[in-house]
Amino acid sequence: MDTFDTPIHPFRRAWKSRSFLIGACLATLILLAGLVSLFWTPYAIDNLNVADRLQPASWSHLLGTDQYGRDILSMLMVGARTSIIVALIAVGIGLLFGVPLGLIAATRRGLVEEVVMRVNDLIFAFPAILSAILITALLGPGAVNAVIAIGIFNIPVFARVARGGALALAGRDFLLAARLSGKSGLRITLEHILPNIANLLIVQATIQLSLGILAEAGLSYLGLGPQPPLASWGRMLNESQTMMAFAPQLALYPGLAIVISVLGFNLLGDGLRDLLDPKLRRRIR
């Protein structure tokens, strides 16, 4: 009997997956920073104190202060919250619209599938970040428009994943049995296809979270993302450009935060893929 059939083994595999453990630790760090910022930060981010500008790290300001006298640690914590919320809602938009479209394309086939996939190809033909810049430039800067812009380009990603997963299940015995039992196409999709592709969607959602954080930072760097008083890592990078010669830490901290976030969620996605994909499980012993 295969030793991986018992329920406890997924947890054992998780502990042995280096990608999963590192990604989970880094992602948890960012999530905790954003969560804590909801009810506490060392200082208010709108507390400007020019007399304390560019202070070095100390017990009063663990990471120092910026050119406006704001506490950098507080700005990073609120920036984590901003990035996570924007990325989560954008991924939610992709799941909400992309998964049904992909499943419809896989189950209906023919003209419906052709239309859905050609629209996806049209969206993919344009670089996502440039298209997001165009959308936010047209709609105006702000968190809501940034979410819409990033979410639009998550839709075809999840549509393709859902369609590919559904097509891979076509012809399987349990689907044939469900059809012979008289179940409707919608019921088969909800009860049999969707649960069997959930692993693929979870892994892809984790990876899209990292891309959403990166896209939000890019839009904020250009002044098209969340606006003040909301803090954003991208805008912190933008504001630090003129200070690089004598205060490089102003760019270092938000840059590291972006790197840690993207790396953490990417590694977490890779680890989840290894853990959830039956073809890859045996690599983790």
C-alpha cells in the first residue's frame, strides 16, 4: 500500500517541502504585518514631523523616518495591508469571472469555446502591466481602479486554468457515470469537475497574489495606484528617488518588502503545486 494514502502524510510532505516552508513563512510575515496594521502601528502614517526627518534607526523609530518625518516601519505595515487587499480583491475578480468562463468553454465547446478563448487571447496579446497603466490612466488613479485594472487581467488566467483542468477530466469514468445517472451539465460541473480542479485554482491564485502585489507596486510607483493618505510600497519607492544619494534606506526597505512578498507567494505556490499535484507528490519524501 502506498504510504501517502493516509491523511497525516500531506502534513509530513509539507514539512519536507523547502519551497512550501520558506514561502509560507515569508507570506505569513507579510500577512501578519498587514493584519496588525488594521488596529495598530507604531505611529500614525499621516503624522508629519519635519523636525524628525531622516532619523536613523533607533528604539523610537526601529527603521528610522523618511523625508517627511514619518515612521518607516508604520508606512511599511500599512503598505503591506494596501498591497494585500488590492491583490486579494483582484484575484477574487479573476476567480469570480474567469472560472465560470473557463468551465463554460470546456463543457459547451464549439462556438462558445472559440469565442471565450479568442477573447482571452486578445487580452493576453497586450502586456498586463501596460494595459493596467492604460486602464488606470483612463479611469483615474486610485485603489478601486487599480483593483479593476489588475482584476481584468486575472480573468483570462483563471479561465485558461479552469478550461485546461476541465478538459483533462473529460472522458473520466466518474463523469461518464454521472451523465448516465441523468445529472445535468451544471450539476456535473459543480459536483464533480469544480472540486477536482480546485487544487489547480488554489495554486494559481497564490501565484496571482504575488503578481497582484507587484502590479499594485508598479501602478503606485507611477502615481496611478492607491492615493494618500494610504501608504503604498510603490509610492514609497517613487518618493525615495531623489534621496538615493544620502538616504538609500528609503528605497531599500520598500524594495525588500516587495521582493519578500513576491518571493514568498511564488514559493508558496510552487510548494502547494508539489504538495497537491499527485504527479509531483512522490518527489517529496
